[in-house]
Amino acid sequence: MKPAIKAMQEWLKTCPLVAGQLGGNVAFYIDYLPEETIQFSIEDAPGDPVLQSFFSGKRKAKNYVLASRMEYSEVIAQQAANSGFWDDFAGWIEAQSDARRLPDLGSGRTPERVAVTNSGYILTSEDGTCRFQIQIRLEYYQQKGPIS
């Protein structure tokens, strides 16, 4: 079974906003954010994994942090550009979810939606860069597997 975080990584790589930032060379790391600017990472975040249980399976959720290392300065235009990028990225996620263009989780798991649960914010800043991030949640149905 494909790890959900890998499916999310592959799905996020299709975002044209990220490709635009990196000149078409999208590298979404998993649980690692390099120190260089304009880098992206998807990281696991805590949360209750089971939303509902049924006889045939469970509705589940996975929480993630999407982080980026971006340029940072006191210049308002730079700050506004960073914030605007994450606003647009959140909009892309919502539009994809609304259109049912969701990550491929493999057999036995059916994606239901991806939602932004926390808007973009700066977590840390130093030496002309900042770690900017948003939080998202993947909800899906997982069929009960055969008893072994």
C-alpha cells in the first residue's frame, strides 16, 4: 500500500504555483526542509486518525504541514508576495478538492477531500529567509482488509 504522505507529495507536485516558484523543477521533500530558499516540504502532523468506524471500514484523516523556505526581509512587497503565494496555494488545494481531483491513495482507500485547516504563517525567520507553512488535512475512506 502506498504511504499517504507519498500520494500527497505526488499530488502537490502537480500544483502550477509551486512549479512557477521553482522554474518547473518541483521537489517536494518529505519531512525535510533544506536551508536554501524556495524549497518545499510535506510533513506529518499530529491528529486523530479515525473519524468514523463502520462495519466495512473507517473514515480516516491525516494531517500535514506544508512548509517552504522563502526569502524574507523587512520589505513589505516581499512579505506580501510570500503571503499571497500561500493564499493562492490554499485556493488551489480547495479548488482541486472541490473538483474531486484528489491524491491517488491506491486500492482500498478512497480520498474524500483535502482541506486547508490553518492559513499560511511564518514559523521562523533568520538570515534573510523564513519558514512559511500551512496545515492541511486529507480525509479518506479505508476499506476493511481481510482478516489474517
